[in-house]
Amino acid sequence: MNRSLLGHPLRLLLSGLMLTACGAPTDSELSPAEAPAPAEELGVKESASCTGSSVSGLAISGFSSWGGEAAGAGTWSVTYPANAVHLDFSIDGVVSGQAELQGDVNRAGNWNFSYKPVSCGVQHTFKVRAYPMTISSNGEKFWCPGSGPQERTWTFSEPCPTSTFSCSRSSNTHMTCTGTASGGTGGPYDALWYEYEQHDSGLVSNYGWYQGPLSKSFYCPLVLYPYLPATGTMSIYFVARDANGLQAAMQSRTFSCRF
């Protein structure tokens, strides 16, 4: 964000000229202990433009999340000489955006904010914090961080999609798993599949995550005779996702296979 926070105070030239005319020492003739301290730079420390400024009103009209994007709006107002506001927006304690807004004739205005991604299925806390500002006629901005900010909070959450899946043998060599999903922000839904094999010999086969449709076939040879031991197990992990990528809780199934 571009902040023009630095200003340059006027020196009291007339006063200096009067002192010189009367024989008083100039700034260059004063010892370091007697020399006046340099004026503070506006915008870095409190300036005269901040004196008496305050945030007189701050409100959140509403805040919610949909499709993994959080958004909301509200109002603000400040007192003279401030005519603008600096806003910090945070979600779960992390600053996620800022704004500098000039007010109307009543030194007030509206704000809005959006941010993504945010996770579903958990409660989040949104916070807006406001500081008074003064924006001069030439566009200079004086932020007043020490003038007593106000803040407001709002909790929100978004439901995740729900899902389930089942597997059945589609042949002597393959198991087919099919999932269903609903809720969240709606379909079309897809799935993340993960296959993990644990062989009796100690060999482990990890096939990683596969993104695809809600149905997938896996190689798992049938144990033909009950008295012949299986040679391993196959674990299938399933995660359904809605149209915006929000994920349902992960589920798993394990089967005996004769690898």
C-alpha cells in the first residue's frame, strides 16, 4: 500500500529574522545544548493534525464466508481535525489487508473487505481496527496511530461438504470404490483418492494422491480360499471436494488382498 505519510513543517522564518535583527545569536552560533530540537516529521510521530482526533464510530454490518472467500462491510466516523481513517483487517490474528479512506462532509464513510482462501468447518475471527487520519487539500496523509484506535470483531464459519464412500469387488482382481458428496457450496464434486499397500513381506507401496471422479477402481486380487493367508492389505483414503475446492473430512477403508 502506498502511504504518503511524511510532511514538512514550516520553519518560523519571521521569528528568526527578528532575533537576528536584535543581535541575538543565530542557530549556527548556538551551542549543541542551546540549539532547538529538530521538528518531528509528520506522519511518523503525532503531528498537530492529530491533536484532538479520534475514531468516534466503528461498526461491522455483517461478515461471512462462502466458497472459501470471506467478505464483509461496515461503517466508520472520526472527529475533527481528522477527516479520514486508516483500517487494519485481520483474520485469526493475522493482518490480511489495510485501507485508507477519506470521509464525507460528516467525516464518516463505509468500508468493505474480502479475503481468500479461508478454511471451512472451523470458526474464524475477523477484526477491523481503525485509526484517525487527516488528508490535506494537497493530498498529504497524516496517520494518527497514538490517537486511540477502536476495533470490532466478528466470528464466522462456513460448513464443509459432507461425504461417504463404499467399495465392492468388481472382479477377481479389482475393487471399485464410489463416493457421494453433498453440501458445502455445491457441485460438481470431485475426489482425492490415496492408495496404500502393506505387504506381508514388509514391502510398502505408496501410490500418493490421485485427483479424479467420485469412483475409482483399485487392484486387489481376491483371496480365493479361506485357508490361504492373504499377502497384504490395501487401504483406500477418500476426500470429496465441492465446486470451490472445499474438502469434506477424510475417510478410509482397508481390505485384504492377495498380491
